[in-house]
Amino acid sequence: MSKEILRQLNRKIRSLRPKFPTDAVCQVFRDSGLLEIGFLSRCCKNDLNGSCMMCDYGCAADIKPQEKYLGEMKHILDSADTPVECLLLCTNGSFFDAGQIPTSLFKEILALAGQYDIPTIEFETHYLDVSSEKLSMIQETLPGKHIIIEMGLESVDPLYQENVLMKNIDLPTYEKTIWAIQQCGFEVETNIMVGLPFLNAGEQMRAAFDAVMWSFAHQCKVVLFPINIKPYTVLMQMYKKKMYAPVSHWLLIFLLDSIPVEKLDAVTIAWYGNREETYDGSDSSTVFPSACPHCQEKLMRFYSDFLSDTNCERRKNLIAQLKAACKCTCPAKQIDLLNQPDTKSFETRYTSYCETLKREFIDKEDWDV
């Protein structure tokens, strides 16, 4: 029952969300050798059904003509001022979903990507949208390319999957999808969220660590996403009511430190405060992971250094150097939170918070989004 409260509130909040500007065709993000092109499309299925209480990919009024997307993509690729080592193709949801990226457009995007001397092509998609048809198209159109399929996993705990994420992730089916992708000779990356709501710090740490180790056991690399609190999400409303605190950067650092050193080359970090998507005319801003002024700059430099050097031992040394260099109280505070016992179970907290959200938002006609 509580889960339906979250879905209802999700849908209510998103009904107030502005759509992408009508002239917006693609979103672009560039970071060193990575070039990400997001094809703006109609609403994601999970967004529509009220899932993903912390996620906001946004939505366009509808799908644009094919030539618009391809022309924009070609312009972006031709304008790249430094070599592109990895081209990440995504949309505001799931790139393999024909409801967002029609199959004819999917084929043309692959063909255009294949015309450029880019060694790695990556796709971000929901695992249920992965099909043998789409995988065969990639094999046929992009021979010789290093292909990565990136899929949301977030957590391997069925309790959190069912009640927090609500994205219909069934682990046995997910495993079969991983196997099908790997059988094509493609690499799999799993997206894992750090800082899930309704969990205390210790539970957040264990949930992320368990998902990381599950991914390694299935020969997948991982992308760690410390949660950003975005406008037009349930999580933002929880934050405003002091029901959720921004995840500390140090939770992510201690998580990295807990990963076996020989696996550190299989880890990427994203959305650590290095990017923000805003709405035109909105005064709402994303709330990034937290740090004090004394360690913030060191943390940003660490992330940059960590991502630019994939050597396991050197990455481990970077973590040790960061911990030694930060003399503020942030690390100690995070350790205290990790060790703090909680007398309330997840189920008790979850039910209580959902009832509060219902009372504060769903039952009210007027409230500030």
C-alpha cells in the first residue's frame, strides 16, 4: 500500500514538471574522451507509471522527425574539438525502448555512429528493452567496435527494488539479459545508486557494496551514482521536509575503499557534482552530494584523478592520499553514521515516511513543488 502512495505522489509531481523546450533535440555532455549524446524524446515508461522516486530524466512533448535527430547528432560529432574515445548514446529513459527511440531511428543512429573513428560505443537502456533483434542490429552495423551496454541495477535487495526503485527489476531475468549481451561479445556495465532513501547510512553502504560485488560476480563493470536530489521528484519533497539528507561524498569514498583493489579498474563514478540539468525559468536546483568547504575541492580533484587513471594500485593510493589530506570532520562524521545503530526497521521507517508524504502532499490541494 505504501508503494502506491509513492507512485501517486510521483505522478502528481511530474504532472507539474515543465517539458523540454520545443527546439531542444539532444543533450550533450563531454568529459575528456567521453561524449554523451542524449536524444530527447517522449516520457520514459517508468516515469509515466510513477517509478523511480529519485530520478528525473524529463520529457519532450513528442518524438521529433528522424532527420532532426540525425542532423543534430552529425553536427555534435563533427564539432568535437578533441578525439572521442567513447560515444555514449542515450535518451531521457531507455535507448532500446522503441516507444522512445523508434527502430528506424535506432538503425540510422547506429549507421551514423559507425561512420566515425570512435573505438567504443556505449548504450544506456533498461534491461527489459534489450532484445536479440537490437543486439543483432548492433553486431551487424558496428563490427569491430567495443560495445558497452549500460543498464540500471541500483540494488540487488528485492525489498529495496520493490519498494524504493519500483522499476520491475527481477534479478533472474536481469542475469539472463547480462548473459545474452555477453554472448554477443559486448561488455555490460551496471548502474548502482549510492544513498538510497529510507535507509540509514549503514544500510546504504551495504546495499551499494552488495550490488557492486554482485555485478563483479557476473563479469560486469559498475557505474556508481551518488544520489543527486533533483527538482520535480519525491526525493526533493522529502529533502524539503527533512525526511532525507544529501548523501555525503564520504559514503562514496568509503565504498570505493571497501572494494577489492584488483577490481578498482572496473569502477566508474558519475553525477558526483560535475553536471546539472536545469529547467528554463525554474528556480529549483539540484542538491548535490554533501561535503564541507575544506574537503570539497580535494574531493573534486580526487574524482578527476580517479577517472583519468584506471590502474588499480594507483586508484587505491589516490583513495589513501585523499583520506590523509582531509583534516576536516567529514570523514569522522560519516564513520559515526555508518556505525550508528538504528532501532527502527526499514519497513517501519518506510511506512511512516510514506504516510507523512501522503498527509503533507497527496492530501493537500496546494503545495510548493
